[in-house]
Amino acid sequence: MTESGRIRVLMAKAGLDGHDRGVKVVARALRDSGIEVIYTGLHQTPEQVVAAAVQEDVDAIGLSLLSGAHMTIFPRILDLLKSEDAGDIVLFGGGTIPDPDVAELKKAGVAELFTPGSSTLDIVDWVRNNLQHKSHASA
Amino acid sequence: MDKDGALTPDFEERRDNPAGRERDFSFTTLSDQPIKPLYTLGDREDADFALDIGFPGEYPYTRGIYHNMYRGRLWTMRQFAGFGAASDTNRRFHYLLEHGVTGLSVAFDNPTLMGMDSDDPRSFGEVGRTGVAIDSLADMETLFDGIPLDQVSTSMTINAPAAVLLAMYVAVGEKQGVAASKLTGTLQNDILKEYIAQKEWIYPPAAGVKLIVDTIEFTSREIPKYNPVSISGYHIREAGSTAVQELAFTIADGMTYVESCVNRGLAVDSFAPRLSFFWNSHIDFFEEVAKFRAARRIWSRLMREKYGAKDPKSWLMRFHTQTAGVSLTAQQPENNIVRTALEALAAVLGGTQSLHTNSMDEVLALPTEKAVEIALRTQQIIAFETGVVNTVDPLGGSYFVEALTDEMESGALEYFARIEELGGVLPGIEQGFFQREIGEAAFRYQQQLERKEKAMVGVNEFVDSAPIDIPILRIDPDVERSQRARLAEVKTSRNHPQVAGALDHLSAATRREENVMPYILDAVRGYATVQEISDAMKVTLGSYREPAFV
């Protein structure tokens, strides 16, 4: 059970991508703003990311990808969330993702994508305005 | 001004009158080093010109490693390239050679960097995406098809499985009839900065260093014109470090390699002349020039005084430079051409031996041919139009540049002392020291951008809402499927007992802690794959997982 009322986010790196500057900066900005943040560490498989999200009972996954594998890994995580009955976990993310791909991923169910030049203030605002801490009444 | 050229109080008084008040602006370098309004001879009054600056081509090499620098030979214009299958990258190499590049540089895809084959499930979605996919010697033969290896020098950005790719390069040479002794180029092969910054690894740090010593020992004997290591600050800086951190951490890595080789029993002068470096050139012009000059001076002093190298070639820091990817913006991407030109100019005025200029679209995707051509032309304009190559170290003797060079050096020496207190680079990595220092610097910079204490044109200043509209290179999604098909074909057509035998020998040699290079070369010749070879050693060496530092 999480501390009441605090949004809980799993920040994740999936695939073989080692670029962790962005994910760490965002994780820290979210944490400094009072959001509960768990970081997966590098080189996780989509299965590991989803398992961690379910186990940690998070409200959202923030996935960072700078490897060009976004059109494979984002949809894979969406599928796994559905098959794990965890479709209520919101998936958002960021990285070097060209505009046409951003549009396609959003259509597929990724809630928001932050591309190069994004401000952590905007990311924090977005998380606060669009995520709600899950009610655990029935849990 | 007094007779020594130092700043005098009466000048400061005249300058600081109300009409001369400074505007409200933070006069600091990109790395937050405060900068004074004026530098004079007084800023270096304790310095000994001959001892600290001297002449180019002479100890301590502050002004450059050659007497005549670019009047003798220009830097190598070396554009990093790799995407898709080996045949795609081979076409890009031919394009670059036709347009005047003077050296090749291979970018490998993430699976190759991690020692994995294209058919491993963990590689799905990543094959050929951020570099070229190489699984076996068959791919390497295609990559260099029509490129005689005795006529071109090749740099390979590969680290954890560097020994495997080096062996493949030697084997391609054999097929072309080019002896290993004739091969020239550079292997990045700097595993320490992987744990510190770039984060593409296979084995734990100590095992990674052991493999590097193996390749250094092997090349010094068999491929004497090849640089076995390119000790890299580039990725440390891209991960968010300051200029001083880049300088200090990289040279500390270099010292670790030197000490590891000496512990193996190699004489310092037998390998040190072939050690090379790789720096970032960021957007703060003078800070970068000072960093390059300080780097040469620090290294030569360490090699001569600390490690007792006698051969002057061991004292030289030869380096490659790449302009800063992180300085580029997705917004108004054409502006990146200007940023890259200024960064390239700093590298040239800092005395680089080779240079990669980033393309304007690299913040969005891998570069298109057109963008790469502009990046290369930028170097050609600097070399052939601007006149900056006409004299050696034109910024040498500038009060400001020399003072900043001194500050860079003393900042690095302070870090060396801290690293020594931690017990060296390997314990520092285990304790997360470097990772945290870099993470702090990256976070501080991001906050400064958001408070507009630092500017990025088009991002937090002079913003416009025009959509980003430049062509983007798209990787054919079919590349992954066809690469897996090619790999399957290689696996069925090779001599199975030969491959299995070579891999067994390699495993055994790894257990015996022998130099594994000859065994890897045998396995490669039989078309064993990158992953098969990496796995054969992993049994003994183990694998690495980083604690999740935030």
C-alpha cells in the first residue's frame, strides 16, 4: 500500500539503450516535486518493466528511449499491461522520437511523449494534471 | 597598467564607474566557472612560460603535439557513420569517401555494442537502429567491400566486445591480402567510461579492463600501427558532466589503463605511444580550447613524471574530437549547423588530430546524406577558407586562454586527489562516485536552463512555434528481419565442429587468464558470432548489472 494521495511513478529504461541522463534528470525533478519515483535501472526487458510496475503498484510508467526502438518497445509495453490486467497504469515517455512516430504512439495509447527540449516543469505539471493516485479501497 | 602588464587599481576604478556598470548577466562558462571581466599578464605572474607553455611539439605540449601542426598535416576529417545492415553502411562509406572524408568511423547498433546477435530476443526493435548490425565476419566483409584496408584508417566505436570487432577487422584484412601490420585506425575500447557514462557493457569492470589490456598487448605486437584504445571523455560530457569532470575522469581512466598494462608486465614505452584520446567539443568556445590545451599538458607530465616514460612519443596526447551532440536542438534545427561550426573551430584551435562534425538533424534521428555533407563541408571551410590553420596555436599566450588552461589543470588535479582517496577508478565506479557527480551536473544544468540562467536559442530563448520541418532518415523496418535471415544463413553454412572447437578453446583460455585475442581471432575466422564469442567468455568473466543510482 502506498502513502495516501501521492502519485507513484515507475521511471524505466527498456531495451539496450544506455542513455540515462534524461531519465535521471526527470526522475529527480518528479521526486523533488513530491511525486513518489521508482527507477528500474538500465537494460530492462519490457516484461521486467511491466512486472515491476505491477509489483510496485504504480499509477504510471515513464519510459525513456533514445535508441530508435520506440516503435517496438512502447507498443510491447502497452500490450503487456493489457495482458497483465494492468491497463489502468498510464504509459508516458520521452526521448528522441520523431513527430510522426509521436502521433502514431499516442494513437496506440501512449498518454504523452516529451521530446528533446522539453522542460521538467512541463513534465511535472503534466504528471500532476493527468495522473491520479489510484484508490486502493478494494485492494 | 604597471610595467608587468598587471591590472592596476586605477584602471578598475575607471572601469567600474556608474556608466560602465555591467548588465545583469551570469558571466560564467557553460560549466559554471566564473569569468573575470578582463585578464592580463598579472593572471599568470607566478607561471613559468617555458615550463607550462613552451613550444609546440615539445614537452609539455600545451601548444600542440607537433612543431608545425596543421602546416604539416591537417586533421583527419572522420565522420562517424553506421545504420541498417552492413550493405547500407558500406554505401554510406563510399559516399563519404567520394566527398572527401579522410578516415572512416563505424557506429555499431545497440545489440552489437552489448555483445548480442540480431536474433536474440533482447535485440528486437534495435537491430540496425543507431548503428550498423554486425553479427559475424560475413557482415564485416560486406561493411568493407570495395574499401582496401591498407589505404584507409578506420575508427571503430566499440567497447565491451571490442576485441571481437578488432579480430574481425584483422580477418577482413587477411581476406583482402592486407597484413595486420599494415592496418591503421583506432578502436574505442574504453570500457571504464562505459560504466561511468555510456552504459553499454557485458562483463564487470575489472574483467572489462583485463580484456583491454589483452588488446593493447596484442596490438603492440601484431598491429603496431593501430591505436588499441581511445580514452573517451566524449560520452562523459554528453551524459552531463562539466568540462573539468570530462577532463579529470577521462585522464583518470587513462591512468588506470597505463597502470593495468604495467602490472601485466608491459614496459610503458611499449604501448603508451599508441594510446589515444577522444574529447567532446561543446559550445563554450574558450572553455573547450583551454580543456584541450590542459589535457595535453596534464598527460605529458603524468607519463613522464609519474610513469617514467622515456620515449617522447609516450608523452604525446593524440586525440580525436566530436562536436557536442547534446548542444544541438530539435527546435530550429538549422541553427545546429552554426553551433557545430563553432565547436569544430574550438577543436581545431585546441589542436585536434581528427574531427567529427555532427549533422544538424542528429537530435532527431541518424543523419541524412545531405546533413552529413554540410557537416563535412563545415570542416573543409575551416581548413581551407578561414586561415586558422596558418599558424600553430594562434590562441597561445592569450592572457585569458592561458589562465583558463591553468584553471582546467588545477581542477583536474583536485579530482585526481579525490579519486585516489576513493581507491582509484574501479572503486569509484562501484561506489557510484562518477555517476553521481555527472548526474548532479546534468540536473544543475537542466535547472539553469529552466530558470533561464543558461540559454539555448530556440529552446528557452528566442523560441518560435514553427513546426520542425527537415527531412529525417528512416531505417527500413525490414532491416531486422533480413539481418536475422542473413545470420541464420551464416549459422547453417559454416563448419560447425570448427566453430565449436574454437569457442571451447576460447572458454578455456579465458579460464586460464591468458590473453584471449588469438583465440577470438580463430573463432572469428570460422564465422563464430559476436554473441557466441561474448558468451564463451562470460562463463568465466560474469556479467554486470549497475545499481540503479538516481
